[in-house]
Amino acid sequence: MEKFDSFDDIKKSLEKREADCKSIVTYYLNNIQTKAHLNAFVEVYAQSALQQAEQIDEKISKGKAGKLAGMVIGIKDVLNFSGHESNASSNILKGYISQYTSTAVQRLINEDAIIIGRLNCDEFGMGSSNENSAHGKVLNALDESRVPGGSSGGSAVAVQANLCTVSLGTDTGGSVRQPAAFTGVIGMKPTYSRVSRWGLIAYASSFDTIGVFSKTVKDNALVMEVMAGHDEFDSTSSRKPVHHYSELLHFEKKVKVAYFTETLESPALQPEIKVQTEAILEKLKAEGHEVKEVHFPLLKYTLPTYYILTTAEASSNLSRFDGVKYGYRSPNAHNLESMYKLTRSEGFGEEVKRRIMLGTFVLSASYYDAYFTKAQRVRRIIKDFTENLLDDFDYLIMPTTPTTAFKFGEHSGDPVAMYLEDLFTVQASVSGVPAISLPNGKDQNGMPIGLQVIANSYKEAELYAFSNYLTELTT
């Protein structure tokens, strides 16, 4: 069977009767088996995916199939899917079977998408390299000595290596956009509250968003329009109307684009990424768009603000994993106190424990005002600055990451160097605005470079249309 590069390819094959859903699933299952060493999938739902495919084939024959019929999707191992294990790639939830399906996943199933398995990630979504997973590291298919990015590394590689049509990841501070940049695919983080978080195993509740990996903007937009919208199970989900993003991709108008001096002049920025980003800005100018340099004096505060607030929320959210209710319980405990201590010290990985301790520290009575309260105030300043800028400009453009995919172990002994990989992605997360990473050429080692585009809140339709236009300029 020929390679599928988009959902349009799949639909054409179905319409011409060159393939049916069952053969499409079989095609992806074969790819997963052939490339199992990449470790993208931690569990493959082969039997249930084939059963879903048969049911959808029957619907197609009756003309009753949903808009995602034939699309094969992998889901990050932090999304609940009823009857299947979900353990956030952590030993502390090993063996936990989901009792319900997350809203985002259920909405895709309702439109006849086929869920093919759960994807490897950094434990509880905490990491930038996928080296923190209890299931082992995920390999970048372009260079297996390099990381795929994190935390949604498995989701990125699944699309990169053609193991599924589209995948779901989560983005707390760049965990969709950064691995998308490292693997050369498209990764979208919507506005916070645009997609329901119900059924997502929480890391930092005021930052967590469910995002999409794809090879085309159209596929990404289609999945997002199906998932998005208010959910009665998530009080933080937005009631704003959801547009048909995939039908609004035509782009003709001239726009105002801003870029930050501080990002392009950052000492952390790889020179090739700077060259590629500047090249796009010059192309936009040549196309008649207004491109203006602006200053972002708050850039140096975004990363510490993000890590103070997210570790605090993680400390609170992860307190529920204590060995009492579900998941792992230490067999070495001899009383209640030792059960708590041993369960958490044995069940959590090193990075998760580091972030829980950092979060507990900033929430402690002596330091609450000095760190947490101050970080909340700075978050408001960053959010207001970003939104005010986006009132004057249509889009912000910057590199997705300061470097291309680095080698395994390169930053393992230096948490600060690892955290700096989120330098350019955390602004959109702190502000809650939508952002997308698009492929933008390669470096001298053949590793992909990502271009990040940011729009104002709930401007997903406009962001997708502009992104679709940009993909023509970057090729």
C-alpha cells in the first residue's frame, strides 16, 4: 500500500475503493511493528483498532460515516481511554486502567476516528527530551542518536515516522511545539480553555492544553475543530463558538507581523535557526506584509515564571498519587507514614520528584509571597504585554526552539540547560494564547528547524490560515 502523507490521501483511497479502513489500520500496524525500536508506542490497540475499522467500513458503505472516518490517531499516555491503561509514563500509575474516556478523545471517536494506541512521553509531561519516561526513551526517526523533544516525544515521532495519521499530545510549556520542531512536523497548541481538559492526567492545571501533531495544516485544523468547544465536565472550557478551521484555510490578505529582537539576538540561539527565521521574515516583507521588530524586555522572566508556577501546581496535583487510592504502593512499607514516603520516592522518577520538591518549596509559608505570589503577578504582566501586542499585530513570529534536536544525554546532568530548551515556547503558555510550530528547513546535520507563530486568544482559524500560507513559503 502506498504511503499516506495526509488524511486527504486516505479519503481518496477510500473513495476510489483502493483501500478500506481495515487495510489502512493494517498498514499503520505494520509500520508500528517495523519501527518498534523507536519506542514511540507504549501500547498498541491492534485488536480494538481493527474492530473499529470494520464498524466504520460498514458505516461508509451505508453513507453514515463521520468526518474523520479512516483517520488513525495515536494518543499521548496522559489521556484517559476507557478500558485501557493510562499511566502518564510513570511507575506510580503502572497498571492503572482508565474508567472513562477523555472528552477530546471521545469527540474524535464520535466522528469515527480510529484510536490505534497510546504514545510514550516524559513522565507526567515533565521534560524536554523524552528521556524521563518509565517506558524508556523515544528515538528521533531522522537521527536515532538524538532526542525527539518532549514531553510529547512519542506523539511527534508517531507522525514523523508515519505510524499514524495524526496524534494528540499535551502542551504545558511547549510540549507539543518543541518536539514538533525537533521532528519536522506541525504541532499546534490552542488557546487555553479551547479544548476540554477532562480526562487529562494533570501536570499544571492552569497551563495544560491538548494539542495536535500532523503533517499538514489541514489535518491539524480538522482534528482541532472536532475536539474544541465547551464541555460540561470542564468548568474552565470556553463557551466561545468553534469555527470550521479546516474550511477557512484560504489566505490572501496582508498582515502585520512582529518579531522580538531578544529572540533573534539570544546567545542561546543556534546560528542556522536565526538564518532560517530571518529568511522567512524577509520573504514576508517581499510578499508585501508589514514586518516590524519589537522589544520584549520580559523574555528573561518568562522561564522562571513558568517553572515557579508549574512546579507549584504539580506539587498540588501530584499529591493524589500516594499509594492509597490507586496505582503503585510500595511493598516495603511497614506503617502509614512509610507507605506514603516509599510509594512516592519509589514510584516517581527523578525529574518529577525534582519538580514536586521545587513546587512544595515555593508554596511553603516562608516563601509563598516571595516566589508564588510574585510569579502570579509577573504572569499577568507577561499576559497583558502579549495580548496588547497582538491587538496591534496579527501574529508574532520567532524560532520554536533555541537549538535543533540534541543528542541523548547531552543535557541530562544539567537541568537548567534542559529547561532552557523551553525558552521561546513558554511565553504563549504563560499568556494562554494559541501557538503553532511549522517546519522551517534543516540544519547542517539534517535536523529540522521549527518556526513558531503566535496569535491572540481564540484566533485559531486565522492562525491556521496564515500557517497554511507560511508552509508554502518555507518549502
